[in-house]
Amino acid sequence: MKITTPGDYTVRKGEALPAKPIKSINITGVLSAPAQFLSGKVIENKDTHLKIFNAEGKLELVVNDTDPYSTHTIVGLLSKDSVLSQFAINSEKRWTIAEFLKFIKTMRFYFADRAAHAKLVESIQKWSVKVERVIVEHNDNKGNSNFQLETKVQQVEGLVTKFDLNIPIFQGYPKIKFTVEIGLDPKNTAVMIYLISDDLIELEIQSREKAIQDVLNQLTSYTFSKIVVS
């Protein structure tokens, strides 16, 4: 070894350490995670691609996609708001009247109108007393079908069957106002309550599409492949 530059040098003898590939990075974060990861980075567009899962609200960025040792995968996910999930709207969730009343009482903050919340609570309390009488009478008349019970329950007046919520659909996004309806599922010994909302179905789709497009707009300067998977 010939040294031409003056200075102090350390000479090590023996075999050099084996070359190590660049460490792979795997991160899962909020929907904008792929854009955040690329911020300030220079990448090879030909070795990178983005998979778009519209139906799932998911983006998956893969960098160094042909390198078996140092492929980086950054996943961005939309997560449903935790409070909204508690309402179990448009699901198979069924509540007893007592369970629903207890739950609704603690959720006043998320109602679009507090006076409407008070009216709903009051209506459930009064309506439940009438329904209990109907169920007792129904069970006293053995042989009556659930269909007959459902008809009788539907005829009990006084229940507020619609209310407006003001809740984010996805975590980290603004609140959205939408209407929820109360559905009734009469059984032999009780009436079960469930929640449905056509508004929420439409808003969820629209909000998911907008959120994904907002992130894609941040990536317009990159020419890597963008593949729609769903």
C-alpha cells in the first residue's frame, strides 16, 4: 500500500468485516405516512411503487422494491374514529333498552344538539315503560308470534327514532354531522335496539376517497408507479 498524503494512519491487518446490506424499514402509520417518509428524500423512481387500496383506506409505499435485502415498506392507514366505533352504527350490534339508555346518557358531547339529546333520553325512559307492558301482555297470550309483538311495539308512540351526531369518521379528521336512526328488534322477552345511518355510509366513502386523494396530491412530483389494487 502506497501512501502519498502526509498524516497519521492506522493500519489494520486481517480480513475485513463482511459487507452488510442497508437495513430494511417497515413502518405502519397514519394515511399520510408514505408522504411523510418521502419528505426530504431522494429516491429512485424506477425502484419504487405505491399500492392504493381505496376500499380499505390504505396506501402502501415500497422503496427498493427489487432488492431482496433492503426493501422499505411504509403503510398508511385510515382508522375509524374510536368514539364512532362505540356507537356500532350499521353493524350487527344489538342493545337492550337499558344498555342503550345508559350508553346514550354518556354521549351527550357528541350530539349535534344537546336539547335533542335530552329529548331522546326522556323519550326512551317513558317509551320503555310502555314497551315493558306490551311485552308482558304479549307473553300472557301464549302462541303470539314475534311478528305480532313487533307490530305492537311499532305502535307504541313516544320514542324519538332519529338524532344527529357530530363526530369524526376517521381518527385525526374533522367532525362531520350526520343523521342516525333507531331500529327495533323485538324478542319474546325484550326489545333490542340497533342503529343505522344511510348518511354515514355515504360520508364514509366520500371521506375515505378524499383523504386518499389528498395524500396522492402530495406525491405528484414523484413518477414512481401508482397501482390501484381496490
